[in-house]
Amino acid sequence: MAPAREAVREIDGDSWLISDRLFIHRQSKPHDTQPSWPDGQGSFYVLSSSTEPPPSSMPLPVTSPIQKVHSAAGRTATWQFGEAFMKVKDMNEQETHNTREHVTLAYLHARGGWTFDLPRVLYHALWSNRYVLLLTAVRGRTLGSEWPTMDEEMKEYYINRVIEVCRELSHWEADYIGGVDKRTLAESYMAGQDDSYTNDHLLMASKELGMDCSALFHFYHCDLGPGNIIVDVNDRSIGIIDWEIAGFVPWEWLRTKFRLSSGLDLPGGDG
């Protein structure tokens, strides 16, 4: 397979190939049984398995309605398909032990009752070390993009909403550090230079940092930066995306992570 950053290729103006295994086609109506979702222009995308051998394809042209919106180190990339996002990641051996995002989202939806929006999983697969995840888009724009044009009252409102979201999630407790399925939590800031994410190592690292590990641990989205907070200023809604690094941590970590990671800062030095 091609690298993750090249996983999406165009077959024609209405069809795309994903990692030589999946086929996405744009049509006028949703499919009855296959995953399908709006393209935002009145049509629908439909996901199915590719033929064998896969059809001829080419790199996405600059005029394509499908464009890459994120890429990191060549091993992970995200594309927007209308009102959904396709995430492709080539995992190393250590990452195969982590709780996967679709598992976390399934637990969150099963628990229910949240006051914020979150994506729904349309499809997921693991081929060898390649993880593919298709998620619905959360309505709105990132807090980072909206922040510069917000007045002070709106900024204060969303700061308080983020605090409320953290508090809401923290009511979900467990007796271990790790993901919702007890697999590892890829929290590199907590792991330190050892870069081991095993539950035992994160527990030891937390104790070395002086955090109280004698009580229950609290659920936390460990990458709650302005790019992962989706807002709609018209109805003051809020949604949270990118649940790849989320799990049960010591209570003190909720505040500590915001201090340690500049990626969680708000634009313009307001964080």
C-alpha cells in the first residue's frame, strides 16, 4: 500500500479509492445498507469495498472536492468527504496496543447524556498496521478559527463551556490509568522520556509527578486544544473531536496538561 498520506486517490470526478481496499462514490441518494452521508451539496457519498484488482486511480487533483485537511510525519492523514472525515494512520508496534478512537467513541455514545456533540463512527478497519476511520463531521467551526472574531462575552462563555465539558467527562471514573477498554493511553506528556504508555508505567510516572493515585481516576480528553473544539456561535453549541488520546487519568492531570502543552493554548496568547 502507498503511505498513509497518499491513501486517497481519485478514480473519476465522482469516485475515489482508499488504500486500494475501499471505494467511495458520489450519487444522488443515500444507500440503503452501505455507509452513506451528505456531501453538503445535495448529493451523497457511499462507501463500499473495492474490486479486486482495484480500478485505475490517480493522485487527487487540485480541483478535487476531496482535499487533505491534516497530515503528520507521513504516517497519518485526514481528508474531508463532505460531511464526514476519513482518517488513515499507519501505526507502529507500540500504537497497536493503544485504545483506538472508534472504541472510545462507542463507549461515549453508549454512556450518552452529554451536553456537547461528538462524531459518530461510520466505518472503521485495521489492515495489518493501517487504521482507517470514517467519522461524521461535527457542525460548526474550530474554536481556534472563531476565537479572533469573538467578543469578550462569547470568549468567556466558551471558556466556561470547555471547563464544564472537562468536569462532565471527569464524572466518569475507573480504578486504572488507561483507555476505556483498559488498553494503553498514548499520553506522551505523562509518559516522559521513557515513552512507554503501559498502564503501569503511566501510574508510576503519575506518582513521580506527585499526583494522587490513591483514589479513582477520571476520564479526560487529553488533546483538548482549540482545533479539536467545534463551536457554532449562532446557537452557542459546542462539540469535541479527535478522541484518539482520551482515557482515565489522575484528577491533577486535567489541569497539569493545560499547563504543559502549548498546543492547548488559545490563539493570540489568550490561553
